[in-house]
Amino acid sequence: MKTTHQRIGALVLAAAVSAALLCPPALASGALSPVCDESYYATLDYYGGLINSSVVKSYQTNGNTELTDYGTYDEIINLTDDRAPTTQDGAVTFELGEDGPEHFYFEGKTEQPFRDLPWTLTLSYKLNGAPALAEDLAGKTGLVEIDLDVLPNPAAPAYSRNNLVLTAATAFNADDILSLEAPGAEVQLIGNLRTVLFMVMPGEEQHFAIRVGSNDFSFPGMVLLAVPATLGQLDQIADLREAKEKVEDSYDAINDSLDVILDTLDGMSGSLNTTANGLDRLNDARRTISGGKDHVYQNADAALADLDTLSDALEPAAGHLASASQALTETTQTLTDLTENAVALKPELESTRKIIQQIQLDTSSLRELIDSVESYNKSASVIASNLEDDFYYMSDQMDDLQSSLSALENTLSRISGMSTVDEITIEGMSIYELRESAAATANAHQLYLQNVPEAMRDQVTFQVFLTSPAVGLDAATAAQMNVLWNQMESDPDFWDKLDQADTVNEVIDGVNGKISEVNRLLKGIAKPTSQVVGDLQNLCYWLGEDGLSGDLEELSKLAASLLKDGKAHEGAASSLLNSLDELGDLAGRVTKNADTALDLLQSLDGTLNTYEPQAQQALSDAQALTDAATSGLRNSTAFLRSAESLLKDSGGDLDEGTRQALSGLADALRRSTTGLSQTDTIRAAKATITSLIEDEWNSHTGGDNNLLLMDADAAPISLTSSKNASPNSIQFIMRTQEIKVPETASEDATSVDTASQGTVWSRIAAMFRDFWHMLTGVFRRG
């Protein structure tokens, strides 16, 4: 057993010590400051509590004549020579002098590094599923579970929380165990040793379990090593963090731009409604003009009829020409303003067309999503039906379990202790008393043979001799001794039987001790077990038909009904999206027709603007030449009749085209505001994406772990004080107590002597020697 523990301890601890030795030493070059490597060694109890600990500091002096170290220590031990330190205000100083060593080591006893460890460590144990004390597990038969709980310590320094990686390792002799299970661990066979290795990343919470089946359980303890993660590959984490920050800045910029766009779209809704209202008023003006055109035509006819008499009334005609000139100017200006306003709508129509196309793309994606959701209806219905059956069966099982628990509770109430076994006695005498009496009787008989001649022994028997004045015993005692002597003389195995009776009594004492332990155990577990049974009965009631299982059964029925309703309305959403898609096509065509109408309106305005100066000049000339225009009136009459005919021929189309253009454009603008009302949905989707990105980043920067906060280039921080310069390396090496059957007295004494020899440095040196012997033993015997 001792050899097995040595081999297991060697294999596990050698990995930890090798990691500590791989830390590169500082190189001295000229007059440099001292360089330090710090190692924290701790022995933990079975449950992770600290028993004793020390920090060993290894200085490369680089020719310095004085070393100053900061920290609060319970005791300071020079491991190099006999120089005594001086301490003041948390500073420890060693005067090395000119002949100081190149390497200087000292030990400082302190518990502070253990409190600054970025995790809290807790171990617990179970035997066959029941909680057990580690002190009682040695040599036990069954399945032993070792649970290691590693929880982040928020009070630890930031460097330790973000950069230290913890490994926990142990090993078992494959020949001494029946089974080994360690979920989440790296389990390897080295020789005949099953090694188990766990790893905890910075800031991470972990719960590990090792389950070992054995007929003679032993446990070499858990070795824990915490070191900074400084491998070159970890630089990629810093690159990843930097890239993430750049992407995050870019995303924030895009996010801000999208907010501006959405705010602009929100503002466009009001502008589009205002424009649509303006178009409605223009349409009202068109309706007024259209309603009065017949009257204009009648007046024109009358005017044409009267042109023949205008020669006699040229002076009134001049006034009418001036009025006509003014009306033409106003009409041309009004139409020009109308055209400018209408043409300004072209960019809005183009934007509306693009938005409609984007909405159609979104409805296509939404249609695919709805089809996928509806495809799950059948399988969800089957699951809901199965759940209803399962909950019904669970309710029945809970009733059966409650009945079994009641029977178990009755059984526990009837458990009583076992009676002890009485020692062997003979006629009320213990074996010890009988042995003393037999020895006294044998001595008395020897005196009898010496003092009574053989010829007189028939007259003076052994019993008579005992009552003689030479011996002086009473008659009853003499009779008992005589009977005892006869028994001894007749039974040659008398003394062997006494020895056997002593042996049996010793066994009985051991049995009575075990019976007492069993009675104490029964007394200790009866009440807690009864309480657990009562709690389980209550749990069964709340999980039964009147509790959780009944509610869940009703919930599964409700889910089945809901899925049935969903099946009944399957396809309705897709039909709605198809209708919206067709509506988008219609709106797109309307905007194109509105573009065409605006082009026609712009062309009409250009025509009127082209001819308006000529008409004005004509009226001016007519007014100036009224007296000389008698002969030209007939030509003017013919011209006006032609103009009237032209207006009558084109007036209907112009009126109807203007009406359709204005009505369609107003309707299209109002419909566009419906799409703009979806900006809140876009904002919600944007917020969801932002939340997902931030949650994933936070998960690795303090949520689940500190993986993305690791910095392989960060300088280590001293284990004892931040006043110390950054050490070359730091490491925590810890081991819990082993569980084993006690060794022989001589081996125990040797272990105690070895453990008490020298300082921690000498013990570490001895530990390294033991590691080597145990490691070589693994490969010699493996």
C-alpha cells in the first residue's frame, strides 16, 4: 500500500513540479536588479482547508549586496546560509555583502497567498451515494465519490483572476480499484496508474466528481497547480480582443447611422401626409376649373358672336384685352407652381418604390419563417400527447412511491439497537479469576507433595492438608481447591482451554465494540432518515396528481389544444403575406404611373410658358392697335374659334389625366406611410442583435469565465506584496491529505521524523528525492 501511494504521488506531483521548474530564469547582465521566482507550497486537509503553507523565494542576486523583500510573514527562514534578516514595516532585508551568493533562497510562512487565490476550493465525499467523512473512508468497500467544487474568488487580485489557470490532478493504482469515472476530466493510463486531470480557466466556476469503486479504498490526495497562462499561442486571445473592440466600434457607428435613418423615416411620414393633403387641394382646384369650363365656353361663343360689332366698341374691348392678359399671367404662374411642386415629388416616389421593394423582400423571408413554424405543428402535437401520458403515469408512480415511503417510515420507527455479548465465566468466576485460583491450587499441591510423605497420603489427603495449621485455609476454600485440582489433574488440556477462553473473551470485546458502533450509527441515522422520508412524502404529494404532475398534465392538454387551433388556421399567414406582396406590386405600378403623369404635367407647363409671352404680346398689340384693328378682328375671331375648338377637344383628357394623377399620387403617399410605421419593428430587431453580441462578449469577460481577459504579456504580481518588483514567475503548488489505512508503528514514526526534519527547503529537497524514487518505481513495476 505504501509503495502504491508513493508511485501515485510521484506521478501526480511530478507534473506540478515540472511545470514550476519550466519557468525561465532571469539572465544577469552587468549591474542588474535582483530577479525573483516565487513558489507557494500548501498542504490542505481532506476538505480543502489550509493546514500549513509557505512561500519560497528564489533570488538571482546579480551582484547586489542587499536584498529587500516586502511581505508580512509569520516566520522567515534563510534557506541559503546563516544570514539573519532584519524586518521593519513589512520589509525584509538580507545583507549579502560583497561575497554574497549568486542565488539566494528564503522561506516565509504566510497564509495570505491562499486567501488571494482566485478560487475557493472545497472537497466532499460520498460512500455508495451517501455523504461520508474522509476520515472514515480508508479501507472501505463500495463506490466512493470525491467532489471538488471550484468557485471564483471575487476578492482576488485582478491579475490572478484573469491570468491564472488551475489544474487538479490525482491518480489511482489500476490494480487496487474496480472502476473509475471522472466526467469532464482527462483520464490516462500510465503504467498501471489511472491518472485524472482537471483544468479550470480564469474566472471559471467548475464542479468536478471522481467516482472510484474499490474493495479497499485509498486516495493519494489531490494535487492542485495554479500558474499564469503565458504560452505564446495565448497572444491570439489579445489579438481577438483587439479585433473585437474594432468590430464593436464599427458596429456602434453602423448602429448610430441606422438610428439616424430610422429617425429620418419617422419624420418622412408626416411630410408625406402633408404632401398628400396638398395634392387633394390641387384636385379641388381642378374640379372647380372643370366645373366652370362650360360657362367659359358659352362666354367665348358670345364673345365671338360680338366680335363683328367690336369695330364700333373698340374702347371697351381694350379693357377686356387687359383683363385677359392679367388672367393669362396668373394662370401661367399658377400652373408653373403646380408643376414645380409635382416634379419635387419624383425623388419621394423613387424612395417609396425602393421601400416597397424592400418590404416585399422582408415578406418573402417572413413567409419562409411561417412555413418552417407550421411544419413543426405535427411533431409538437405528438410530443404534447406523449407528455400528457407521461404526466399521468408519473402521477401513479408518485402514489406508489408515497406508499413505499410510509412503509419505510414504519420500519424505521421499529429499529432498535443490538444487545452486547457477555464474556465467558465458569461458575460465576471470570477466566482471569479462575486462572489465578488454578495457579494457587497448583502451588499448594506442590507444597503438599513436598511436606506429606507418599506413605501418609492416603490418611492425609490434599483437602485435609489445606485445612492444616501449616496452610490455614477454611474447609469451604479447601474443598473448592481440591475439586479444582482434581479437574486440572483429570484434564491435561486444562490450561489450553483457559487460553482459548481468554481468546474468545478478547473477540467478544471486539464484537461488543462493533455492536456499540452499530447501535450509535443506527441511533444517529434513524431520526434524519425518518425526516428525509417525511420530506419525500411531502414532495410526492406536491409532485402527485394534486400538485405539479396534475398541473403539467393540464398544461400538456392546453398545449395540444393550442396546436390543434394552429393547425386549423394553417396557411392564413402565408395568404396574408401573398396579399401584401400583390399590394406592393400594385403600389409600384402606381408610382410609375405617377412618374409618367408628372412628366406630362411638366411638358404642359413648358408648352404654356413657351406661348405665354407671345399671347401677352398679341393682347398688347391688340390693345394698342384697337383703332386700326377693325380689319384684323375677323382674323382674330377665327383664331379664337380655333383656340376654343382646341380647348374643347383636349380639355376632357387634360382634366381626367390631372384628376387621376393627383388622386393616385395622394393615395400612394398615404399608403407609403403605412410601411414607414414599421420602424419600431426594425429598432426592436436591431436591439435584439445588439443584446446578443454584448451577451456573448460578457460571457467570456467575467460572466462564465475571464477567457478574453487573459493577457499572456502581463507582468506577474508578487504573491506577498504589490511593493515587490514583478517576479520572473509565480506558481501555487498545493496538495490535500491522503486517505489510507494507517501504516505500521515503525513506518509511522519514520514518516513523522521525515516530516519534522529541517525547513521547508530541506523538506522540498527530500520531496524531490522521493519523487525520483517513486517515478522510477512506476516504470520498474508498471
